[in-house]
Amino acid sequence: MWVRPSHVSAYFTIKVTMSSIAYFSSNEIGHPLLDLIILFKTRKITFDGSNSLHEIIGLITTDADLWDRSCQVTIQRYNDSFRASLYSLINTPTQENFDVVRAFTLLFVLEIDLSVENPLVSSLQNFKEETAIAFSGRSDRAGVIAKFGAEHLPIAILKRILNSTEIGSLKNLDIAAQEVQGRISKWNTDLKESIDQVANLKSALEEQKHGFNFVGLYKGFSDMASIVTGELNSKRKRLVQFGALILSPAIIDVALLVTKKIDIDTLSVQAIISWGAISITCTAVFLYFFRILLRDIDSKEAQLVQLRLRMSLCQFVQNYASFASAIQKDNPETLARFESVIFSGIVGTQDKLPSSFDGIEQMASLVKSARGG
């Protein structure tokens, strides 16, 4: 069995890659090529040039896919003729049939030579030169085939390349360039508009940063104001409830008297005093807690006013840090009042809220006087 020499492991590189027909890699051609190699090895074909043709046929069978891709012009023109010539040589190994197969093989090698970047390996180059000389000037079929390879094959290969899809795209290169230029212009316009929009957004964000979130204070004050507002609404609801409780003892007393469930004529003086003391005590307790809630509401409202003042000042001030560092060089006290408001603590009227034991003495005196009576 023929073995490819190691020095031809990469004996050519294809320049142009186009759609190709599987020819040498098919069984239809591969099998007769192998049969021909056997005839060479068994010395049943011993014509002049048999050794070199044997080597080239071995290269073709070893790298059939590569020869398919690089010999498409010859394959498409002579595929049936070459196959018939192979079978003719295998069945009738005459000099004429040998010369025809050798001439067709020359066409394949010539097309390989025109399709590769690197020079041909020595075996291919020697076969091309020897065969071209051997068939030069001959008028038989082998000579005609060799003449086509020398005179017309390069033009046929060039025509195939020029009519290929890849080259067809290059023919419209000017149109494609205009389309690309138009797209680039559109992209540049869109990019410029996007940059302008980003610049406007950046400016708006800077204004938001300085106008409504000055040094992060505005959001902090806003969150605190929301919390205080929630507490204030809750305390107002409780204030209404305690206001109703203040009136509840009197309402209950009147209701009992109107419905005759309690007959005041039948009560003793001490019972009347005790009943009145209980009603007054409940009213006083409810009034006491009502007062605490009212003071607490006043405190929350005072805090809310201070927070809203700080929020308003934060909205007013722009670039305070740079402004203050510049203006305070000449007059350090210019922004002192502003800073005293902004950075002062949030206080309410807690010092004025009643103590938890306020009014206990008054209620104790009331009970003492009721017992004494």
C-alpha cells in the first residue's frame, strides 16, 4: 500500500475557498485510483513516467478532499472523461491509455499550482515539468489535453474565480462602501444626539443633586418629616378618642338619670358624692391624658415645621460647599446663621410637657374632701 512521505504532510495551502464538488473523495473515483495504484505496485504498468504518476496518484488518494477543493475547474470539465480513462487503463493498460491518464493528471497538478500560495513540492514540480515536455507538440488526445492545460486552463480558472460569489461581492464594493458610509453617518448622528441627551441628563441630575439632595440632607430631612407626620396623624386620632372619653362620664350620668335607671331621690348624700367623685375623677384622668397628647402634638408640629424649614433651605442652596469655602475667606460669619439652622438639632417642646404625676395631688385632695363630706 502506498504511504505518503512525511515531507508532504502539508504540501499546499488553498488561496481561494469556494463551493466544491466531491470527486476524488467519492468512491466512484477513489476505488479506481486505488486499483491503479495496485497495478503500479505489481509492475503491471511499467511505461515511461509510471513511477512519477504512481506518486501523484498516491498524493491524490491520501489528500482527496484537498485536491477536490483545488481542482474544481478540471473536475467540472473532465470528470466523466477522466473516470472513463481510468477504467480504460485498468482494463487495458496500453501506452495510449496511460498517456491520457497522465495528461489528465497533469491538468490537476497545473490547477494545484495555480491555486496554492507556496511553491509545489519537488515531486509535483518534477511531474509537471517532465509531463509538459513529454506531451509538447503532440497532436494525439493526450497532447490536446496537455495543450489545454498550458494555454486555456489558467483562463478557465480565472473565469471561475471572477464569477464566484466571493468575487461577485467585491464587484459591488462601491455600493457596499456607500451603504457603509451612510450607516456610519447615521451612527455618528445618533451618537451625537445620544451624547447631547446624556449631557442634558447629567445637567438635570446635577441640579437634582444640589437642589433637592444637598449634601444628602434633603432626603434625610424628608424621611424624618415622613416619620414625624405619621406619628402626628396617629396622635391626632388618639386625641379625638380621648376628647370623646372626657365627655363620656357626664354623658353616662345623664343617660342613667334620663332612663330612670338611677333614681337620685333614693340615693343618700354620701352615695351621690361618691358617684360624683368617680365621674369627676374619670373626667380628670381623661383630661390629663388629653393634655399630654395635645402637648405631644404641639411638639411634633414644632418638629415638622423645623424639618420643613431645613428642606426648604436645602432646596435653596446650590453648591454650598464651594460657595462657603470661597465666601468665608473674607467673612467667616456670613453663613453662620444659615449653618446654625441647618445643622442644629431637632427639638420640640418636651420641656413643657406635663410630668407623669402632674395633677395627682389635686385628685388626692378631691377624694379627701369627698370622704370628709
